[in-house]
Amino acid sequence: MNKGELVDAVAEKASVTKKQADAVLSAALETIVEAVSSGDKVTLVGFGSFESRERKAREGRNPKTNEKMIIPETKVPAFSAGKLFKERVAPPKS
């Protein structure tokens, strides 16, 4: 599902126009990106959490020359699915 298909589905479920659904979805995504990039954690109960994580410096290799190089530490965005989301994707076996 791409963003356009998601907008269509949200518009139908919420009984709003596609333009309104697109505006709300875009605003929500932009707000999440801004919060995570400023170091905040965004938690949506039942869905999951978005946060920034530190990736430590590590040694790597240049695939062309095979020479060793140091990959510097960096921050990366991360998503952790919530319990309800995980259970919908993979229901617990009884």
C-alpha cells in the first residue's frame, strides 16, 4: 500500500474527502518526523513507538577495494510495533 492508497482508505473509513485525509495524514507524518528528529519518542498506544537510536561506530569494508574503513556513529530512526499490532500481524498460537 502506498500513500495514495492509504489516503483513499482513511478517507473512506473516516467519511471525509481525500483532500482532507491527505492533509491530516501528511500533518501527522510530518509531526512524527519532527518530534523524532528533535530527540522525542512518539508512542501511539496499540500501534507502536517511533524514536531515534544511536548506531555506534563500527568497522566496515569497501566492497570494491576490500580495504577496511571506519563507519562513523550516527542516529537512525526506529519503529517498535506495539503489542496489539504484533498480535494482529501474527496471532498467538493456542
